[in-house]
Amino acid sequence: MVIPPPVRPPRIINYLKPYVLKMHFTNKYVNAQVIHTPTATVAAAASSQEKLLRPSMESTRDVAAAAKIGKLLGERLLLKGIPAVSTFLKREQKYHGKVKAVIDSLMPESVPLMLRKASLRVARCGGCPDEHSGFIMAVG
């Protein structure tokens, strides 16, 4: 028996998006992809392994490469019409270095992002009609 999800007000649904950002860093490359969780399909992806990107990069594994991957992924998300993305940082991932470069370069492309780590969730508001400081923080 399938239990339907709870009915939520539309204001909350704007921030609970089904698209999740996954990042993978190896010793040679930086990979980032956005997964549509209900269908388990890759909505958009960018990698420093792409042949068109390699000549324009000095290194395929540093923070600058991660920033370029985030910017490219943001552009691809806008082309596909994906309104917002959430990300879950693993326990060993900190908001620092390559992770920060991908996330920070993804946000200026006007893709609202929800960052979740442990029990603290921080959401960057994408211009909603509510009046607040631009960040929404919730514990739970």
C-alpha cells in the first residue's frame, strides 16, 4: 500500500524541491550532478572530465575547477528550467574548499539552494514574496 505524501501549503513546497545536488571529488577530477529524486534520474551534470572543458582549465582538480563546474552546472539547470536545488553534505564534507566553490558558483546563476547538514538547514531565499533577511534557517 502506497501512502501519499502529506499535503503542505504551497509556500513550503517552494523550498522542498525534489532536485538534489551530489558532488564527487577524486584526486584528478571534480564531478557534480543534480538528481531528480522521485524518478532517480540525472537532471543535469557537469564534470572536469568533459573534453570541451579540459583545454580551458589549468587544472582539473583544484578549487578553480570546482568553481567552473558549479557555474556550468548552474547554467545547465537554468536551461532545463529547474527552479531550486537542495544539497545534503556528508559527515566528512565541510562547507569549505571545493564544496564551497561548487555551491557558491551555483548560487549566482539564480538557482536557489538549500544546504542541509546534520539537523541544521539553511536555505537561501530566491526572491519569495515573504519579507525576511534572505536566509531561512530551520532546526529539525
